[in-house]
Amino acid sequence: MSLTALTSNDARLIEQGYPDTDSRAFRRCLGQYPTGVAVITARHNGKLLGMAVNSFAAVSLDPPLVLWSIRRESARAADFCEAEHLAVNVLSANQVQVSQWFGSAHPDRFQMAAWEPDAHGAPLLDGAIAHLECRRHAVLDGGDHFILLMRVERHASYQGEPLLFAQGQYAVTQSHPYVLASREATATAPASDVAVVPLLRLLSIANQRMSAQFQQHREALGLNTSSTRVLNKLGVGACSVEELERLTYLGHEAVEDTLADLQAHSYIAKDAAGRFELTRSGRDTNAAIAARSAAFAAGKLQGLSESDVAAAKRVLLALQDR
């Protein structure tokens, strides 16, 4: 296996259009740019505020300024814009659940997440890999959002990997296979490319490449990665939006967009309790993608011995339990 093979990318066009006529497609395009995940917190008028965002960005070192944005229609927009002091909590890779709590209006999120107040009472979440204690600097017009510009008064960094958000779902950082393989090849005696790439990196590469190659099967049924994942979960039973967020590890907006698309194709409907379930057409489509997945996997495993496949399965199962 060559390094080129490890890092190749088939850049096929997914979709194109104009933001003024299709805001969902525009949002999906923006989702191609990965971001970190942060929770903005504050204490204002005696109440605690908290919101998960991926709009946080650095602005200036001198003066030390950062920004984030909030929808004008958000019920918490006025409170955040009026708060004099705010804190930025950069989440670690193992804080997906924290992100989900603060990405919703869960009433007990500050009881479920451990935290300590900063000097002005803004919650600093335990387990975050960075805290920035800020003072509101300016509130700017950002179209359908307010842009909050904040001056950092104190910061702290902690060990850990960051939680990322890309293409509508949570992700984690990885060293690029080319960089890692090149680094290890330089420090190791001559060997095959496979020998110098660690097992976990090979697993990640295989997963990414298999998913990319399977994409044509999703597209043949009018599906994408998100809609396939949602159909799969609904195939087990009816779910609410919140349950789908937790089970699929997709963001709130990605779940809502996916549900809207699936409803437009009559693949899903709401049951008497307001949860989403598969229609007959949805069950047929879910069965079709499952059949294609089984055939795809069988084709990829063709030529491998049963003992090799069994050994690989044992390794993967063992890794899941660790």
C-alpha cells in the first residue's frame, strides 16, 4: 500500500446551488469546514446561561479578542448579549454528551455537568481542554445572528484532545496518515508502508475509504451518510429528535435537515406520540441499503481467508470493549 493510496481523495461533486434559494444546502456546504465545539456560559440577572456553539473563533492577540454568534430568534439571545462577563469552554473529545446537553434546552444541564464559577460567576465546565474568561466588548449585527465580540481577561489550557464538528456530525482529531507514516518511516528501518502505519491508523483509513466507496450505493437510493444513519436507527424503533441526536452523533441542525429530507421523500412520519418512525417506503429503502451494505462488504472481503476475517472481527470486538 502506497502513501498516495492512503491519502487519495475522490472529490466528486455532492451538490451545488445558491444560498438564497436553498439555505439547507448552503448550511451543508458550510459544514464541510470543520470546527471545534465550545460551550458559552454566563451568569446574568441571577440565572445561569449555557449554549453549545461551533461559531467560536479567535479575532486578535492585541487586544485579546474572540467572537461567537447567536441566532437573533434564540430565546437566550437577549440575555447573552446583555451579559457583562462570559466564559468559553472548549470541549474535549469525550464531552459529546455535554455538547448535547448544552445544544438543547435541557433544564438540568447545569446539574448534570460538573463546573465551578469563575470570578464573575460564569460556569467553567470540568473536563474542558480550555477556559477563556471574557468581558463583553461589542455586539455586532450579523444578519440573522448577533456577533458577540469579547475581550479575554484570563485563560487556561488543559491536557486532552478537542471535540470537533464537521459535515453535520461530531468528530475527533487525527494526525494525517501521510504525516504519521512519513515520520515513522524516517525513524524506522526500511519496511513496507503497511508496516510503518499503526493498527488504529489503518483501521481509521480503512473506515474512511470504505465509507467513501460505499457512497455511490447511498446516492443510488437518494441517500447520504446522515440519512442512512437516521434510517438505520429508526429501523430499530421510533425516535424523537433528541434521541436521534444522541444515537447518531449528528448535530441538532443536521438531524432536523435530514428529517426534513426524509419526510419530503415520504420515508418517515410522526407517530401518535410525535416521534419519528419509518413508513412502508422508508422500511423498503432501509432494507435496500442494508442489502447493498451486505453485498458491498462481501465483495470487499472476497479473497480473504475465513481465518483472517475471523481474526479481524475478534480484534475489532476486543477494541470495542476496552
